[in-house]
Amino acid sequence: MADTISFDDFLKVDIRAGTILEARVFPEARKPAYILLIDFGAELGIKKSSAQITVHYTPETLVGRQVMAVVNFPPRQIGPVRSEVLTLGYEDANGAIVLAALERPVPNGQRLM
């Protein structure tokens, strides 16, 4: 378990819901990955994310899917791609990433409470 934090510390992490508009293979990545374009609504707009989720997902199955992402980390340069948000997921028993999922649709840009 990680160190205990205050509720104010938790509020510093801005986790939002967004819908994947486009997913494509990221051939320059060191580990297999996709480049995702995610719509976070009018306030945040469309953001790019590099995600190592190729074991359980194909680009076709990702488009239209709603995901959760941290939107207030600084952008990270991954090869030629500037990843603007961190798409959230969990490792399965074999170490492959499974996306964190929303039980029901919510408006794009909605913040995790």
C-alpha cells in the first residue's frame, strides 16, 4: 500500500472521463502501444495519449469507448509523440493492462469525485 495522503492531496489529481475518437498503432514505441485521441469535452478538448494496451484491445474496439485519464500531469514526450494525459488501467495476472472502466456513460470531461 502507498503512503497515506490527505483528501486535499487526492483532489490535486484531476481524473476525467473521455471518449476515444481515434486509436492507432504506435510503431516507434519501445513496447507495443497505441496512440489515442480522447475527447474530454468543451473545457479540455481533445488530448493525445500513448497507451500500452495492445494485448486486450485493438484500435477498432477502442474507438467510442469511454476511459478515465489523469489530465493534469505534465505532457510526456514518448519518441515522436507528446502524450498529454495518462490513460488509467490495471495490470492483469500476466502484466497486460486492462483499462479502468466506467460503469455507465458520463459526460466527457466529467471529473472523478
